[in-house]
Amino acid sequence: MNRVSTNATTGGTSGPTAAEFCGHCGESSDGGASATSDVHHTCEELLQLEPPRYCAACRRRMKVQVTPLGWSAECSRHGLLSP
Amino acid sequence: MTMQPDLQANPNTILETARARVLEQGMGLSESQLVEILRLPDDALPATLQLAHEVRLKHCGEDVEVEGIISIKTGGCPEDCHFCSQSGLFDSPVRGVWLDIPELVKAAKETAATGATEFCIVAAVRGPDIKLMNQIKFAIDRINEEADINIACSLGMLTQRQVDQLAEWGVHRYNHNLETARSYFPEVVTTHTYEERLETCNMVKDAGMELCCGALIGMGETLEQRAELAAQLAALEPHEVPLNFLNPRPGTPLENQGLMDGKDALRAIAAFRLAMPRTVLRYAGGRELTLGDLGTREGLMGGINAVIVGNYLTTLGRPANADLNLLVELNMPIKELQKTL
Ligand code: SF4
Ligand SMILES: [Zn+2]
Ligand SMILES: [Zn+2]
């Protein structure tokens, strides 16, 4: 799941949304609230070393830009994320 | 440890031979000698890394070259390199996207501010078209106006005309990797050949640009093939060899290939240094997962003399400060900028 809430910086059309999908694998996730989210623990570790690819709110694949000192990810519906 | 040495000489003899040939005479090891290095047992690893470090200090000096890399065009590549999340032929979560020039210039300035002397602009393409070449020319001019840093490019396979254009525009280094041994290449890439890669590498050198030609290890190649790759790179005499360790990417044919063993990775670093005593040997992608913090330090004390600072093209690296602080701690000064224009 994304460690940043969607719509955090710009451009979203709705308010901040709780994580429903894992930012790494795109599968359903409750953001770590229950034991069933164990399946995404590896994903969460991997998200230390890569930006999220899926929007946590709607599961769309995001446009991700990585630069030497930062990254951003943009969902066409929920706007821009950055670390 | 992947293989036990059986019919090979005593580790001390192997290392003494390597010391005489590489450290003292400045000649790289042969392919069969590299196989012996890659097969050394774990308890010989500290001495192997120590020898590689001495070779690096004697033949390259104590400086470390720092580089930043950036993707101007991500994803949607028509090629099928089986390790790559940017191939448009696999079901990868990486979406196609272009970086705009102001963002690129901003990143170049930020990279220069870390002390880096190299900024490499990369595109996920088979080779550049006119639109990409025009963008590269525009980007080079803007970066040169605003940042003090050497510009490198990695744009796939080039025509002679494109090679000449890049050289004329002041690109001082061009990256085009061999990736793996000639004998393993068809297992990893089917949309172009090893010979096509070599052709671009040779044109780049002939045009007077520095050649950066790298390796990606841990893709299932044998130790013999790893030695073969090091020997093939040595024969090409690139200015720089970036050494990547497979980070298996979701959706690619190699997604289920396990991470390579950290000790095998360190032996490979030492072997590459012993194959190429004078080449810039750069830590590139995958080291965070394969080696972790401790291994990163061991590699820098075992033959590596260059790093990519910060993030990679689609994945994140260690924080830039972590590497820069480590260089200070290891008493390794960052190489200063020598503009080649
Ligand atoms: S040519 Fe480059 S970008 Fe394209 S699939 Fe191969 S490694 Fe990836
Ligand atoms: Zn997940
Ligand atoms: Zn969304």
C-alpha cells in the first residue's frame, strides 16, 4: 500500500482516500488494518526501494517519474503523489 | 557459495598468480583465471576483495566517480530484454511516460549539487528516432547552460550518423551494455543480437566518446559465463563498466529468478576488477537488495570505484547522503569534474 495518501499534493478531484489497493501489486489491501493484509508485507518492504505503481484509491496504474533525488506518481483520477 | 572448487589450484596460489599478473604487471586475468576467482571458497573472499582493492588503488587511484541517471522516456520499449520492466512486450506495471525538459534540467542541477560529475540521460527505446534526438539536443543545450556536469546518454542502438551527432553535441560518454555473456545472450534477449550491441559500442569508441558498457549478473548464467562476460568486456576496453545485480521485476520473464547470493556478488566485483584493472567499475542497480549496507561497503573496499547516486530509472537507490557519507568515512574523495568539452 502507498505510504503516502492519495491526492496528497495536487490535482485530485475528490478528498483524501484510505488505501484500498496495494501500491506495489495492485491487489486489495486494507492498509494494514487486519491480519489479511499480511500478504502485502513483502510489498511494503519493496516499496522502500521503489515507488508505488498502482493508485491506492482506484488501482489505476500511475504515471511514475523517478529522478536521482526524488520520484512522483500520478493517477489520472486522484492526482499526484510524491514521497 | 554456488560451486565448490574441486579440480582447481589452492586459493593462495590462485591469488598469488593474480597478484603478480594484475597488481604488479597491470594485466587483466584471462577468462580461465577469472573462473578460478569466481570459484574461490568463502573463506578466501576477504583476501580476494583486498587484492581487488589494492589493484583499484594502484591502477585507478582513490577517487570515486559519482553519477546520476535519469529516464527521459520510460516504458513501452519494443525490445524483449527478459530482465527489463520497461519492455512493452511484458505485463509490467511500469507505464510509458516522458519527462519534460525543465524537470530534466532541474534533476541535472540537483545531481551536480551532490558532487556528481556525470549525468546520464536514458531512454527505453531500441534506438532513437528524430523526435528523441531533437529532444536530446535541446536537453543537452539547456543542461549545459544551467549545470556544471558532464552529460552521458543511453539511447539504445545507434546509426553512424547518430553517433556522430551525439559526439558533435558534446556527449562525452555513451552507455550501451553487453548485459551478459555472448553464450547466454540469446536466453535473455531475442529481439536483437549481441553483435548489434557490439556494433554500437565500437562506433561510439571510434567516434571518440567514452564507452560505458555494463553487465547485469544473477540472471541464471553460470560462473563460467560470468567469467566469459568479464573477459568479453575487457576485450572491448570500455572506459566504464556499470555492474548491475538482477532485481527481479514483476511481470518480466525473470520475475521468479531469485536474488543472487551476496558473496557471489562480491566475488564477481573482485573478478571484474581483476579482469579490468584500469576501468571505472561502477555500482549500478540491484546492489541494495543483493548486498545491503554491509555488502555495499565491502564492494567499495573490493574493487568498485564509482557509484550511481540516489535513484535508478524505475527503482529507488539508497539515499544519496548514505553513499556520500560512506565515501567520506572510507576516505575516498569524490572525483572532480573535468569538463571534456
Ligand atoms: S532495450 Fe533497454 S529499455 Fe528496451 S527492453 Fe531492453 S533493457 Fe529495457
Ligand atoms: Zn501488495
Ligand atoms: Zn486513483
